Amino acid sequence: MSPQTRLAHSRRRARGRWRVPQLDAAGEARAVELHHRQLRLAVAPLALLFAGILGLPLLFALVPALDTIRVLGIPLSWLALAVLPYPALALLAGWHLRRAEHTEDTK
């Protein structure tokens, strides 16, 4: 065992068991309301995510001519499926994170 592993194990034993923090009635109501607001906020990013994931293959099925376009010898459809989703996911995640943090800050 490395010294870091032994140290981590000894800290865990010394600290004791982790317990879920208990909230008072008002705090619990605020937490439940915040949870429901964030679930509602998640609907739009999830819808856009599914539209993007299902939309690209559907687009390529409806417009087969996109397979004939090549960039650096690679079909455009392959590039779009392999490269396009990642920046889109990062932008979608950043947008959702900003909205969720704003919701937490306002309540």
C-alpha cells in the first residue's frame, strides 16, 4: 500500500461514519422546492440533447447526399457524428449549469 492510501484509510476511520445532515421543516421545504425547480429546468436541455442525438442520424437518412461530401477524405456525415456532439454537449451543459446555479442563488 502506498503512504497516501494508508493515510486516506486512517482518516476515514478517525472521522467516523458520514451522516446525512438533518434539515428543519422550513429548510426541507426549500430543498424540495429547489429540487422541483431544477427538475423543471432540466427538461429543455434534455429535449435539446435528444433532438441532437436523434436529429443528426435522421438528417443523414433524409439527405443521403451529405455522405458524398468529403472533408479531408472523410465523409461529412462521419465527421459530424464524431466531432459535432462534443462541443454541443459542452455548451448545453454550461447553459444548464448557469441556469441551475442561478436558481440556487435566487432562493
